[in-house]
Amino acid sequence: MSVTAQRLRDFLEGAGDAVLVEVVEALGSTPREAGAWMVVSAHDTLGTIGGGQLEFLCIERAREALVAGEGVAALDIPLGPEIGQCCGGRVSVSLTRNDAETAKMLRERAVREYAARTAVYIFGAGHVGNALGQAFALLPFRTLLVDNRAQEIAKVPEGIEARHVAVQEAVVRDAARGSVFVVLTHDHGLDFLIAHEALSRGDAAYVGMIGSKTKRATFKNWLSDMGYDVALMDGLTMPIGGADVDDKRPEVIAALTAAEIVRAVAACGGARG
């Protein structure tokens, strides 16, 4: 799962001594970019700098620093045959023992990075909505599950940000530029209102609505009947997740849709953090 301020706080409170491991320079082909970081304790880790032998060596060195009582250290690692990794680039890594100042800096950094993430608004806390929320809990996005039914919001799994609101389309108006909107409520009329609001913004990274070709045609007719611009349909992804995999299980739809959204956001230059 991606690092949030709460996960970082829980890790640091339970870890005792720990070391911040951060990529300070990445040259050529490397697993992660400069700025990638993780925290290493004697028995656990949080975050990642790319995995493989690079990460293994850094974890090993961080634990050596913990045993030796070192405050700071540095590594310069060529990603070649000598370490069993064939990326071909070179990575410089800093190791800093966690103290009160470092912990404060890390918590502030985690909050900033989380706030800078692309927001994914999932409207509808049904089977597909919950599955999609759980899929995005593993990804570096800020995910919000929105519903006007209190009993459904109460079922949202722990760790997923949930909002119980009376007017869901109003949430769309307050979203940041470049946000993602996935519409899959229990009511087609409500779907249409939310989708229209999202499409009308003109600045969303992705607007998707669950449904069939028939529902797409119905939405187009609804736009026309309401006097809205039918050309808004050009910005709508429907069905979500593509049509090449014929599997309607919520978890499969969620996986396919998450991949579709990641690509769409990346094309807009988002999803870092």
C-alpha cells in the first residue's frame, strides 16, 4: 500500500529506531526516481525505492547503521551485473537515522505528498465502488468514496476515505483540476447528473460511468432532452474498464478500471506522490 501520513505515524511509533533511506540522484535507467524514499527499522520497512538488489542492499546497510549507531551514511550503487541487477543506471542513496526532527520532516512530507496526489472520486458505495476503492488503496492516489446512503457508507472498508453527502454532484464542483470521476451509483438519473457535472468541468483527467451501450445511448438522449451539449459525450469513458474482457465480477471491473485510470492520469502528467 502507498504511504499515507497515518501509516507513517503508525510505523514510526511502533518501529523504535529507524533509518530514512532516500534516492538523492538517479542516473540512466533506474527502478525509481530521485526523491523516492522508504523507512527501515530492525524488522520492518515502509515505502520503497524500487525493490530488487538495490533495495535489498540499502535495507541491509540501514540495519547495519542501526546496530552501529550511525547518524548518516551514503551509498553510490551501479545497477549492473556486480549486484545482480541489470538496469544499467546508477543510484546515489542517503541514509539518515530517524530522530525527532527527521520524523517531523517525514510526517510533513507525507502530508504534502498525499495532498498533491490526483483525487479519484468514486460515486456509489456498492459492490463495484467498494472494489474500486480497495484497488486504489494500493495506488498513489487520494481516493474518496461518495454516496448519499448512510447504510452503504457504513460498509466502506477501513482505510478508504468515505463521504456521506446528500447532493453528490456538488462534490464534483469542489474538486481540484485534473481529478478523476467514476460514476456508478444505484440510480441512473443520479449517474447522469453526476456525469454531466463532471464532463461540464472540462478539466477532468478521466470521467467514467458504469453501464452498457444502451445506457450510453440513454445518457446521450438525456443530455439532448435537457438542452445540454451532446458533444460532452466525447469526454466520457463508458463502459469503464474497456470491453475486451467479458467478466462482470466487481473485483475484475475494478482492476480493469484502475489500470485504465492510471493510464489516463499519466497521460495528463499526474499521479506522482
